[in-house]
Amino acid sequence: MTDSTQPDDDSMREVVERSRSGAPAVGEAVRDRFSSDEVFQRIIAAADEEVTSGSRELFFSGVAAGLALTITFLLYASLTAATDSDPLLSVLLYPLGFIYIIMGGYQLYTENTLPPVALTLERLASVPTLLRHWGIVLAGNFTGGAFGALVLSYGGVFSGDTVDAAIYVSSSGFEVGFWPLFFKAAVAGLIVAGVVWVGFASTNSVTRLLVVYLAFSRSRSGTSTTSSSRSPR
């Protein structure tokens, strides 16, 4: 009796060992998503790679992100003029710049509110290292955005109604009070942090792209809806 059950015991032990090494045990399914701990570890690993990058690499990656935001502004202003400031149609292509940034791995300051901070809280990076990273990325973002703004302003890119739409979109931000602007920025930071987390949790590029598009198009459309009554006609 003992001899007849021994092969079954050996077979079961083999299944367990295979399961521990990553293969599924009998009756179990292979997981198609990461656990929260695995997502966090992926963020930590990516952040460690970023903060140890050279200053030149970080800076020019930040410049690329600033230029990508110029594309977002260009498309948003153009569609605002073309759709008569429709709150939904005007934001159809708004997320494209953010898609470039996240899918391309560019360094955007608001995107760096999660990974480097998590790395610092885990005591794997110092506060001076965090501030250095932020400073270089922010300088790159401003440089790229300023260059893009100069091109849009003096390069003859806008014409006709698009000029009025671009001026309206730019000036409307200055009309927001301090506290509303503060809380809008806080909510935007939460949205970006959520996109970063879900991006690391995604197992394919299509899902990541869809998350980025939906998150940023919805955040912009909400702002557009509240200000549509003041839009230029």
C-alpha cells in the first residue's frame, strides 16, 4: 500500500516545487496582473534607475517632456477653435502630449511626485538626491516648454480663430484664484500619480495608452466644461 502511494506523493511534491518556482500548481491559474507589492517594487526599481541617471540625460529628457506639452497645447487650442469651444470635442487630442511623455519615458516634473518620493521614503535615496532630481527635471521642462512657446508665438503656427483660442486658453489660467488653483493642482497631482501607478501595474502598452488617454482627456474636459460659458465665440 505504501509503495503504491509513493509515486503520488513524489508527483505532488514536484508540483509544489514547480509552483514555488513560478509554474502554476494543479487547479491554479497564472496571474495576469501584478500584486500591489509587485507594482511598488517596479516603481522603486524604475525610480532608482532615474535618480542615478546623469544630469545631462535627465535634463534633455525633461526638455523633451516640455516640448511634448507644447504639442498638447497646440492640439487643444486648434480643436477649441475648430469645434467652437465644444467641451468634449476640443479635448479629443489633448492627451497626446502626455502619451508621448509616459510611453516615451520622458521626465515630467508632475510625474516625478510618486517614484522618487517612494524611493526616498524607503530610504534608498537621500532628500538632496530627490531635490537634485526634481530641480534638473523642472529646469528641463521649463526649457522645453519655453522653447515650444516661442515657436508657437512667433513661428506663425497659429492663424485665424486659433490665435484667439490660444490666447483664451493661456489667459484663463490667470483668472483662477489662489485656493481654487491650489486644489486644482492637488487633484491634477493625484491624477498623474494614479496614472503612474496604473502604468506600472499594466502588463501591455495598449492598456497603458488607454489609461493615459482616459485620465488626461477626462481631467481636461472637466475644466473645459466649467469654463465653456466664457469661451470665445
